[in-house]
Amino acid sequence: MNIKKNLTELQNYTLEGEGNGLFDDIKSISEATQKSLSWINPERKDKEELFKNSKAGIIICHQEERFSAGRNQLLIKVPDPKLAFSVIVNAITANNTSAFIHPSATIHPEAKIGKSVTIGANCVLGKILIGNNTIIGPNSVIEDNTQIGNQVVIKSSVAIGGDGYGYVKDNNVQIKFPHIGGVIIKDEVHIGSNTCIDRGSLGNTVIGQSTKIDNLVHIAHNVQIGENCNIIALSIVGGSTTIGDNTWISPSVSIRDAVKIGSNSLIGLGSVVTKSVPDNEIWMGNPAKFFKNKG
Amino acid sequence: MNIKKNLTELQNYTLEGEGNGLFDDIKSISEATQKSLSWINPERKDKEELFKNSKAGIIICHQEERFSAGRNQLLIKVPDPKLAFSVIVNAITANNTSAFIHPSATIHPEAKIGKSVTIGANCVLGKILIGNNTIIGPNSVIEDNTQIGNQVVIKSSVAIGGDGYGYVKDNNVQIKFPHIGGVIIKDEVHIGSNTCIDRGSLGNTVIGQSTKIDNLVHIAHNVQIGENCNIIALSIVGGSTTIGDNTWISPSVSIRDAVKIGSNSLIGLGSVVTKSVPDNEIWMGNPAKFFKNKG
Amino acid sequence: MNIKKNLTELQNYTLEGEGNGLFDDIKSISEATQKSLSWINPERKDKEELFKNSKAGIIICHQEERFSAGRNQLLIKVPDPKLAFSVIVNAITANNTSAFIHPSATIHPEAKIGKSVTIGANCVLGKILIGNNTIIGPNSVIEDNTQIGNQVVIKSSVAIGGDGYGYVKDNNVQIKFPHIGGVIIKDEVHIGSNTCIDRGSLGNTVIGQSTKIDNLVHIAHNVQIGENCNIIALSIVGGSTTIGDNTWISPSVSIRDAVKIGSNSLIGLGSVVTKSVPDNEIWMGNPAKFFKNKG
């Protein structure tokens, strides 16, 4: 491969050094060889050391680094090395295999499936709607009344659209509160393996555009999550809770039902959120408390 | 649909207003139209406002509300609106599709399966016993030595009857402690998606009648849970721990092994329970401590 | 069955009593009958009582117990009763069914599978490498670029080798950081049901020899776990974090990304680990703090 063919992906870069730009693999800076494409994270304190000890033939680094290219080395200096590296490597490794619907999938005859959709082995899909270019990993179960947008990526063994958890007592007998709503998953959402998203009771559970959900997360009935949020592994968002846009939920966070988490906020690792959190704030702890404003 | 046909489900109600009782859908009070059946939760502080702004044709509400029916509106006043709404909607939406065993399920030839049992696609069932009217969702795995009662509901991708987690060291080698017990799931238990219930080591892991377990819960080996408990998502009940009857385990609770949680108690959101909890108490925190008596 | 045939499994034991050593089943000390093999845990405070009330025909107990065998009872006194009981029962209950690859499994044509490997129903396996005598439970999904050793046991509905969770922002758009690494699972590792292990971004995620992972655990991208560790249910190990050898991670622990947990350490139940933990220490709490040295 020749990195020079991929530089069109970048808007802004300078090249330094005499390396020919050919590479065979993509490696971390410490494992790279003369035949590797690599990058250096400008936030690492040991970056000078990493550079000095690296044999990488091609390195994407920050435009202000004072590294000077070794013999046969090519430096690509950019404003945002992590972004530039991601864009280039994603282009190189783009999956060009055609979309497919695996024959072992069980799909409701009235499901409506868009163009170029991939449905993995052993998926079980109810009467649902799927947009274009969406990928559903193997062994996932998606029940009636779910709408999935375009460019959505769902990993394996996911459960979407199951009945929410809600009971009402008739003397001492637990009667199920009805769950006849649905789930709406907007465009470009990602959903991790073994994650569960329950259907709404009367209305819908909604995951906003470009929100990215990790593995083993539980999203309860009637939750409304805005755009561009991040919900990391083993977190729970309780029933009817709302989350704004651009908010980051760290791993193992539990958020109680019926609270409101603002936009552009951050909930710290392992926090237990028992009340509403305003916009632009960082909260953490058990119970979670205001920690500081978010810049 | 005509609500008047469903009023036989209720023991105690009064009708107010001149609405004809016809409806096309079931909606939350704020989304309802003239053609909707809805309800108002008597605990909401904004209930007067909700009522005033709602266009719902039929509203189930508390018998002491002073709402007065608008033109073409029908109010159904009852002692417990949430219960009345649940009972009526469950009757309306009752799934009348016949039970089925999906042909893609893999079932041990010696499994004993009761009447009107539904087994979803890609289930893998060992030498187990299933009562009548039980539903097992798609992609679930239930291993040998599991007994499941009547009217049990198991959601998708559940793991029941796997070996428990227990090792004994032989010098520095971890030898598996034997797990040759089983799992007993009593009548009317509900089990959420991606939940795991391990088999007992020598005795059984037991889930008592009408206990309702949410998604992504881990019940370890030899746990004994009583009747009518609620175990919410992402909680763990450690090995050999016992829980009494009517106890509520909030989301993301971790309960250590070999403790005793009493009856009619409540463990708060995200609590870490390191010792036994008596009957009728509310505990919370990390580590969980007594908070107050439960009324 | 006759226990005398199994005593060759033990290096060191003395027999007391006149029992004939015949048994029909294996039970806990309180449930055992004259026809049962059982054991008494030397750490139980009520062990004298348990012994006195037990009807067990055969009891494995500590060599220093002063129990004296009843009529028709056989006591097997050993240095480590839990280990002796495990070794004997594992030998008795050893699964002698042949390895099989279930016909419903979907396996990449270039996957390389060792000898005597069992692959359960509905597994979906990419271009992976599996050693000898390994068992993969039903409904598990293992993606390209995963290497699995010998004598590995993987339970049901596991997700191994999926893309890690990492995004980089391009203005307000979340671009996926590339995940082109793999997962390496060494010999004798156990992995619980519904557990997720993500592939590395550039390098590999590595699970060291004989490490035992429980159900519903999340191991993020590029994590390196040493040998002989225990990671209990509902815990998360954050991206690029390393764990040494012989370390115990209790249930519901969250460990942030990019920290270093030493060897022979222990993290307590429900702890939230926000910084590195040295060797030989016990940490607990939210946030986790040093509690005491480990003996």
C-alpha cells in the first residue's frame, strides 16, 4: 500500500522526510516496523521517547512536534493526528464486502428493510423498519415496533424492543403494566454487544442521531437520549429518563428513572445518579454530586 | 374498539361524561387524541394541567379527582387508576397468537415441555422441564437440570443453568469446584433479556413464585430468592445469598455472596451490600447501610 | 458408585469408619442421605452441628476434625477437603461425551479448529484460530482475528472480537477510531455467559493463561490481563488497562481505562478504580482506596 494514495482524505498536512510512503501494515508506534503506518498521540508525555525508539516508516503526528524524520522515514504532520489517522485507516480498511442477509436469520414477513442492509446469522427480527446501509450483528433480537435509521451499526446478541420492566400490584399480585410502545433508533447510532433497549410503555424509547452505545448497557422503557451522546459499558438509564445532546455517560453509571440529564454534561465512572443534572456540568460519586463545570 | 366492552374487567368504577367510549389507540395523556384511551397517574403533581391540556376521548383517573368531563369525553373513575389501566389494556392487547415451538430451536430429546409453551427461534434447551403457558424468547440457552414452572416469561438471549463460578486452588492451579445442581424457576416468574442464572453447585438455585427479574442481571449459584421480589437491571446476587419475599433490589445493586436479605426490604440504586439486611428495612450506599424502616 | 475407586485421585488421605463406600448421589452435607457422598467445609463455624445432624454415608473432611464415624459411615480425612471433594467429583462427573461441532454453527471457511473442540448450536465464528479440547457454548459470536488456546471453556451468548469503543470528533461528528487488532485468549481460560471481550485497536486484547472470567463482564480494547486472575460478574476493565497475575476482581467493579492493576492484588465488591493499584494490595470503595496489604 502507498500512503500517498490516501492523503486526499486529509484537508491539511505537511510531509517531512524521504520515506517512499509504502507500507504493509498498521501498528502502534511501539510495535511499528519500517513497513508500518503509525501515529503518535500528542497528549502522551513520553512522545519524544516513543518517536526516538520507533522504527515506523510512516508516522502521523501533530504539526507542532519537533520530531525530524529519520532515513527512509515519512512524517505526516497534521492539526489533529488522532482524527487524521482514523480517517486514513478507516478508508484503507473499509469493508468492501457486499451487504447480505444471512439465510439463518428469522425475519417477520412484514419487516421493511432498506438498501444495502446486512443482517447477521441467527438474528430474529419482528415487524420492524430498517433504513439503508445499516448493519445488524449476529444473534441479535429486535422486536415489533422498532424503527432503525440509516448507517446504524448494531453489534451481536443485542435485545431491542423487548417489553419494559413495570408492574402494578393488585393486592399482592404483580400485574404487568402494558408496554405497547416502540423503539426509535436514529441514523448513525451504534449499539454494542449484549446491550438491551426496551420498548416504551405507551410512547417510544428514542436514541438520537449519532449516539454511540457500548456493550452491556441497559436502556429502559421511554428513555429519550439526544444526539451525539456516548453511553459506555455496563451503564443503565432508568425508565422515562431523558438525556440531552453531546453528553458522556462513563462506564458502570446508574441513572435512576424519571430524571433529566442535560446536554454537554459528563457523568463520571461508577456514579449513581439520583437526581437531575443540568447542562454543561460534570457529576460523579455515589450518590453523584456536582464536581465542576464542563469547559 | 369500545371501552364499554372492557369495563367488566373492573370491580369498582364510575363513569362521567357523555363520550361514546369508542377509541382507536392507547396513548399517554399528553399524546392522546379524541380517539385515544389514556390514564392520569394520581401521583403526578401536574395532573390538573395534564388533564386540562389533554384531548383524550377516554381517561381512567382516580375516583377522587375533581376533573370534569369535557364534551365527548368519558372519564372512568377508579380507586387505582394504574391498576385499572393495566388490567384493561392487558385484556385489549392480549396476545391471542397460538403458542409455537420455532423449528430452529435445538431441544434435548428428553426435555419435557408442558401445554401451550412458546419457544423462540434459536433457543438451545437441554434436558429440562417446562410447565404450561410458559414463553421463552429467541436465542435463549437453558441447560440441563433446570425446572421451569407455569406462566413463566423469559425474554431473549438469556442464559439459565450454566455452571456457577467457583474455583479451588491446587498450589497455583485453579480447579473448578463442581457444579452439578440445577435451577428451579417457579410459576409466574419473569426473566429479562441477557440475564444469567447459574446452576447450583450441589443444591439448586431457586427463583420464587412471581419474582420479576429485569435485563442483564446475574444470579449466582445456589441463590435462593423468595416470592414476589423485584430484581432490577445490572444487579448481581452473589453465590448462596438468600432473599426473602416482596423485596425490591434496585438497578445496579451488588450483593455479596452468602448473606441474607430479608423480606419486604428495599436496596437502593447502585448499592453495594456487604452484610445481611433484616426484614422491612431500606438500605443504600457503598457500602450499603441502614437508611430507614420500610412502612 | 464406589468411592474407593476414586481415592487414587488423592495424594494424601486417611479413612475412618466402616461404611462400604457405596453411594448413589453427591449432596451438600445438610441434604445428604446414607447413599450420598458429601463434604464439610472446615471454615464453617457450625461444622460440629452439621456433622452431627448429617446422614451422609461418605464425608470428606479436614484431617484435624475430631468427628468420629457413625455406624455405616465412611470419613475421608484430607489436608484440603474442598480441593479433595472437587478433584473426586470432577473425576466422577467428567463429561465423556465426544466433542462435536453443532451443524447450526456458522463457521468461516478459513477458521482453524484444533482437535476435540466442541462448538455449540448457533455459534457464529469468523476467521479465528482455536486450540485443542476447547469448548464454545451455544449462541456465542467470535469475530475475525481471535486466537483461542487449548482447554478453554467459553459459555453461551459470549461476544469476542467485536470492535472496541473509541471515537474521535471531527467538528461535532463522531468518527470511529480504527479497531483492526485482535483478541488472544490463552490456554485454560474460562469465559462466562453474555461476557464481551473487544478486539484491540492496533495491538491485541490479551487474556492470560488460566484466568477465569465470570458472566456479564466487559473487557475493553487493548486490555492485557495476566495469568490466573479472577474477574467476577458485571465488572468492566477499561481500554488499555493492564492487570498482573493472580489478581482478584470482585463483582461489579469498574476499572477505568489506561491504569495498571498489579499482581496478587484484590479489588473489593462494587469498587470504582480510578488510578493504578500496586502489587499485593487490597483496594475498595468509590473511588477505590488502599484498604490493606494482601497477606
